[in-house]
Amino acid sequence: MRTHAFLVGLITVSALFVLLLIIQPEIQPDSPNDSADTFLARGATNQPLTTTTATTTTTTTTTYSSTTDTAHTSQHADTDTTDNTHPSGLWGKIPNLVFILADDLGYGDISPFGARHIVTERLEELASMGKRFTRFYAAAPVCSPTRASVLTGRFPLRFDITGIYGPGNPRHLPVTPTLPMLLQDKYYSTHIGKWHLGGLTPAHVQTRRNSPTGGRPGVAPGPLQHGFSQFIAMEEGSADCFRLQEGLQKSRLYRDGSKHLIRDDTPYTASNEFLTDRQGDEAVAFIEESVEAQRPFFLNLWFDAPHLPLEPAPGHHFSRYNGMPIVFNKIQTYMTQHKISIPKCELLDPINDKCSPIGASEGRAYITECAANENPSQSGIEWDYVPNMPVSPPSPNCVNRLQALYCCLQKTMIGIDGNSRQHDVEYRSMVDNMDANVGKVIDALARLELLENTLIIFTSDNGPEGGTSGSAGPFSGRKRSMLEGGIRVPMIAVWKGHIPAGTETNEIGVTTDILPTFLDLAGIKSPSNLALDGISLRNELTQQAQQHAALNDPMGSTQQRPHNNTLYWGLCTLSPASGQMAALHNGNSKLLVNSAGQPTSLFSLNEDVFEKNNVMNAPLQKQTKEKLAHQLAAYRQEPRLK
């Protein structure tokens, strides 16, 4: 009797379970209608993604190893086990996506945008392969808001992000549709490097690690919960984490940072490598693993460099600058002794002269033809090798080379003097080192024959930090400023065979455009109920463009943006009283207001790109000022997404 009752009960429970499975509504992956809790749970547990076609239903379960990065996939289908929507079925059919973000890199810090004080040969190479955007903007003049704009395609103020996330601001990017979420049906993705969007404090990481599901409602989300398949970063955002205690306060962030990484919410001691080198190596490893698995990939590589603290990058990245004043002094002394006239270097064109970074070509020619006791094995110009000067007077040809090298060194040594010299050299070495790690990515893509099927975008999160030798180029303002120097950043886009090589454009682009551009090129439609502030730059990327665009050329695009073709910035650096906002209409009229919404400056960028002439009180500009002030006031009142 007991056995019979048990069997009846078991059959009844089984029937109810089957009925629940039948009537349970299907959850589409990454639907914009999902609740925040649904997004959080899925990102934390790698739940199966259910895809439905007209003839078959396929459930694909993918688990990711935290030690090998290998995707292990099992598929179960009623009829056909081939799922063309899964990344493994799309290899070679859609472009791989690489987004590289520097931290606090100024517009004038790399040679494709006019720098002559830092060696950035690999970024120069990257620019020659694709297109430079001379009017590209970060969505904010500081870190966290710009990063949010990249992942969401929305202005940071939509989420009430008005400053950086840290001990004084423990908030985080709310769970919302993000780029990796929207890509994950077709792409395997990784985030490598600085995060700074909350959720990576030691307490947050530990809570998710101890949770049976890897995360739960109410727990701040990290990169996994925002849609990335995997990530490698550093704990951040609290006063007790390594980044603040040892990294920033004791200037050991880059030299010791690789010892304090976390990988998929698990401690991960990678090596003793300089942090930027570690990030570059991890990026290459991810690319190689994706090729082996034949899966389209999205690489989100956010370098910490050249953000403070300033530290000497290893090897020649530091020594090539540290020895420059010695070489310069030797040349200057030699020229004086032999009564060689000191050239008027200011007469050289600072953009088009032949002093490309630190006079490399002139330096090599001088060492080869003019220096006594030359080291035949010396390749290139490394400033830790200081050539001996000839004893006899130089030949006329050597005089010309000496004068050229003198001017090149003079240009590149601006700022290398007095107490600032050490930090100046450290800054240059960090940018130099980051450039080399961009080169690692380029080389890996070339070696694996992926350049024709990979879109690469390189840019920075804001202008250069104050108190460093970072350069905003010719523009006014720096980091934390709404002037051009705080928000206009270098941008290079490369896709061999699709983006014309060696071109540039003055079309306006913004970091909010990254998400819609990547979705467009991947053939993914943005959800209809997801209101984006960015636009796809596909047409501008792929069309032929002028070889040189003047900095003050009017915006040449006919493509319209949302909000009456107006861009908005908002920032609260320390307190609401110190807040500032800006609006840019049609790429020309730019209004700045204070925290009370009162206009403080109005610039016409077409005539005054360097923002030297405030026309706010000009009678002819009254209507423009009032119109933009009204638009900014209305924008400030729009609901925030929490």
C-alpha cells in the first residue's frame, strides 16, 4: 500500500513539473524588457540561451573556464544540431570587434595627431591603415561617465553619472542593455583592464563569489553581470583595495598591478609584468583562443595608462627619453666648439617637418654618418646609447644633420627640465609602452590573418590630466574641463578593405556612437524600445574621405543626430556647486553653463576652435545662447535611469 501511494504521488509531481515546463514563458536572451534582476542573474550564472527558429528549437549551454578561457558547448536539437546564430557558426561571416581605450591620453599625445615628443610608431602605423577622426569626443571629461557611454550608447547623465566611481561615490552602472549583452548571441566577449563602473570593490566581488548563483538582486554588478563572457581587471572603488592603498598612494600601480588582478570574480595572479604589458599579453591570448575556437570575438581593452601614478615603463620605453638631455647637451656643446650656427627651430613647421618622433630618422642618420666610435649593432635611436662626438670639425652634410637633430630634440624636450623632468620622462615612457602593446594586438591580428575581418577602434576617455606633460594639442582645457582639450580625443578606426587607409575626417563622433556602430557592422538591430543617444558611424567609416581635414573646418556630415543634432555633457567634479554642463549644436555653437544652469561661455567652433573668444554677450548670439540654455535646462529635467 505504501509503495502504491508513493508511486501515485511521484507520478502526480512529475506531471505537474512537466506542465510547468510547458506553460513557462520563453525568456529571450538580453531582451530590453527583462528586469534588472533577470539581467543580473543571467550575467552571473551564464544561463542557457534559448533561440527559436521556424523549424527547430535549440538550447545552447556555454560554460567558461576561468583558467583556460575555453568555451565548452553542448547542443540539443530536435532535428538539426547546427545553430547558425551561435558564435561558432558565424566565424568569418561577421567582423570581429576590437575597442581599445587609453586613460587620460591627450589629443596631442600621439604622433598621428601631431605629437613630436613621444614615440608612438604603432599608432602611427594603425592610422596609416585606416581613418583618423579629428573631431571625436569623449562623452565626459572624466573616466567613469565616458566608459558608461561606450557600453550603453547613451549620455552618462541618463544614468545620473556625473563623476567617477570611487570611495566617495560607491554607486555603479545600473544593469541596463549594454554592448556585450546585445552582442552575446553572436560574439564571445572579454573585458581586459580598467573598469571603473562600480561593482569591483573587494566586498562586491566577495559577495558575488560566495553567492550560489554568482550574483543576486541588490548586489552591485561587475563586468560579467553587464554581459561580458569573461573579464580580467583589478579590484577598485574602495579605500581598502590595492589600487588606492598601494597603487595610487605609493605609485606602484603599474609595477605591482599584475599581482593583484581578478579574473571572473576570482583572484588571479598573472605575473610580475608591468601592468600595461600584462594587459597587452592577455588581449593577444584572448584573440588566439578565439581563433582556435572559431568564434567571433569582441575585445574590450581598456588600458590604465597613462593615468596617474606616473611610473617608469620598463626597458627602452624609459631609457630612450631619460638620455635625451645628455645627447642634446653633447650636440649643443659640440656645435658651439666648432662655431656651427644654432638653427632657428621655431621656423620649422611643427606638423609637417621631418622631426617625426624625437628625430628618429635624423638621429639614425647622424649616428651612422657622423658619430665616432659608433656601435654597429645599434638599431634605431635609443637614448641610453649616447654617441661620442667627432673630434674633427664635421662635414657640411653632418652640419645639416646636426642642426636637424638639434631642433628635433629641442622640440621633444619641452617640459624636460627642473623638478618636472623625472615625471615628464615617466609619462612619455608610459605612452610609449602603451603604444607598443597596441602593436601587440596589431601583430596578432596580422599573424592570424584577421585584419580584413576585424574592426579596430582606438580612442581615449578624456583629455590629459593636469600637472602632467600630457598634451591636449592646440586646444584649451584639460581633463575635467568642458573646453575642447578636456573632451576632444584622438580616434583611429581600421578595417582593412572596408575603411579607406590613410584618410581622415572632420565628421563629429562621440563615444556614445561605439555601441550603435558595432551593432550596425555586426548586423544586429538595436531593440526598438532602446532609445540611444549615439548613432552608427558606418557610413563615415567606410566612405572615402579627404586626406587632410583642417581643425576648424565646419562639420561636413549631413547625418542628423538625436536631440535636434545637439550633444550634451554633464559633470559634477566635487559637489553639485562645482558642476558644469555643455551643449554643442550642429558641431559649431557650444554653450557652457554652471551648476545653476546659468550660461558662462559661448563659442563658435567653426571660427574659434581654440575657444579664445567668448561670444556669449554678443548681440548676434543672443538667440543661440537662449536656445541652447533652454535645451540644456530641459535635458537636465529628463528622468534618470536607475
